[in-house]
Amino acid sequence: MNAPTPDPKFQVAIQVRHLGKAFKHYARHFARLLDWLPGSSTHHQLRWVLNDLNFQIQPGESVGIVGRNGAGKSTLLKLITGTLMPTTGQVEVKGRVAALLELGMGFRPELTGYENVRMAGQLQGLSLNEIEQCMEDILAFAEIGDALHEPLRVYSSGMLVRLAFATATAVKPDILIVDEALAVGDAYFQHKCYQRIHEFKAQGTTLLFVSHDPLAIKSLCDRALLIEAGKLSLDGSPEQVLDYYNALIAMSKEDVVDHALHVQLLPTESGVRSGSGEVKIAQVMLLRQGQEVQQCFEGESVVLAVEVQMLKAVQSLTLGFMIKDRLGNDIFGTNTFHLGLSQTLANAQPGQRWQIEFEVTQLHLAAGSYSISLAAHGNDSHLSGNYDWWDRAFTLKVGRGQGTDFAGVARMPVTAQLKLK
């Protein structure tokens, strides 16, 4: 059975105004007791997890929430679902909510899976009759067999998330909230879950999704929010927000407070540029037979020429590139460290300029538009000295080549033979 379509008069599915959440911190165990005594002074300090958040989500919108561990993402979802009360501000939610938060949250381990399904369904506002009508579908989706009648304490984490997701989504909700819990499921069940989420999206369900998986955010969401140190740091497209988030991760902890000095939001056709500034990516060109071009063709030999300028001395320098499709998904990337040029670029001195040429002998990309992101950093990873990170530094336009047609993004050498049996 399906829940009714969200009322069209709902102009906003979720409205968050000046939302803040603080928890009491006691320096000593007995200080909590002193706080309860009449006439006693305050014996605690407030530690703010979230502070002055403001945003709204429209009905049918899919929004991803990203941020580092401890940024306040899970606390925000608990405030939206009502399992926590705000310290300041307010949250307004319109429509029936289904939430999958902490693994097993709301389930009781001493009860059987069947008993927990009945209890969870009632908490969602379903009658016992409605729950029984859904039970067969829940069992079929969860695929846990006779374990449905076993106590939850004997369940593995994978079985638990199967039952929790199947129960939360047995009836199409107006708003579906998922907090990273799917990460513990096996690959097969994750595909089932994402397929159901896509179906709900097509039917107009509002989605609020927390994940550290950028591909999941890009494929499921049309908007993203970045929570940084308890505040809303950026609200934009998934690609822009994830670019910005990656730039923050690449900085040292000391730089995080002053991240505005190191991270620059570029115009919409570009992404984010960040870095400490010792090395600057000065120019990028696409060369075909030694000539600069703006477009190439599938199967051709091309060179990506990148010029870097040394502004300060660095002990190690690695330059890398990543090709992304139009949705921002990574297609292919490599760098000078993995290509054996790390020693050549060691101990670079101020004032030096280098041109690194990456030759692709056969560009087996399907016709279309791609972006190229560049990074100058230390050692093999951008997490080691992020000097200059430039998302979407270059737009690569690929025309159709001379080979046979194929589907997808990249051509693979495939032959076919017919054998009579």
C-alpha cells in the first residue's frame, strides 16, 4: 500500500530556522547532581554541536548532507526527525517521515524481528492491520528468512540494516531520511536500497541523505549542504559542495579555521580552487600533434600540457589530473608520482617553471564533454601538502571517432567470436 501523495499546499517539506543544539558538559560526575539542587548555581558548560542553521527543502527535492566526522550531521537529522529537541530555533516538517538513522535505533534487541517490525510500524503511524498487510513485502525485501522470528540480539549488522530499511520503506513516505546506515550492508542489498530510493524519488518523495560516498551523493541528490564545525558552510550543487569539501579535507587542521583564506569558490563553469600557495598551476593546454586544440576525437593521441610555477621551495612535488564526466563522476586519473617523475620534481626552487606533459596515446573516451581537475601536492596524495588544487580547470570536448559504436563512457578492446556447439 502507498501513502497519499504529499499535499500540494505544502510549499516547504522541511524548514529550519536559526537551529542550534548544545549539550551540557560537566567537569565532575557529582556536578550533575548539584545542578538539580534548589538554589544551586550552574555547574555545567554548554558545548554547541550545531549553531544557527537556516535552510529549507522543497517537496520532492533530494538533498545530500556532507561534512567531517563530528560536524553535527547526525545531530541535525535527529533534530529533524524529533528524536532530539533543539536548544535554539525550530524545525518544521510537513508530511509523513521515514528515517533510517543509527543502526538499530528504535529497535529492542530482546524482541524478535517480527515484534520490532510491529513496534516500528506503529511508531510510523501505521495501524496493526496496515503493518500486517506490509509484512510479506517487508520479509521479501529484507531476505532474512526465519530469522524474522529470532531475537534481534542474534542478528548481524547486515541483517539488522536489511530489516530496518525494509520496515522504514514498507510504505512510501513523504520524506525519507537516511544517515549512512546503508554503508554496513552488502553490495547486493545496497543496490536494492538505492533502487527503492530512486523509485521513491520518481514518485515525489523528499530525500535527505547523509553519506561519505561522493558517487551516492551525486547520483541521488540534486542539491547538497556542507556542515562544517556545526554551521552551514555551503549550500549548492552536489559537485560544487563536494569539490569544496574535498578542498577542506586536504588542508591541515591548523588551516581549517582560516579556510576562507585558502579555498576559493570559482564561477559556476569552474569548481573550487584551494591550496597553501607554494606552487601555482599557471596554465593548462590540450595538444594534438604539437598544436593547441580545444577539441579532440575518440581514439586520438593527445597531450595534456600543464605549466606550474614555483613560488616557494618545496621538498617534493607531484602533479596529477582527474577526468570527470558531466555528472562529476571520476573517469580516470593519475599523477607524476605514479608515472615515475617524483625524483625529477624533487627540491623545486622558487622561480622555476615546469611544463609537465601527460601523453595519452589513445583517448578512448566516448563523444561528449568532460572536465579535467588538476592538483599540485607533495608525495603521492593531495593529502600530503596541497599546494594548488583546481577543480574543473579545463573542459575537454571529445568528438566521435572512427571505431565501432559502443555504449558508456570508455571504449574497451573487445572482440567477438561465434562457435558452433
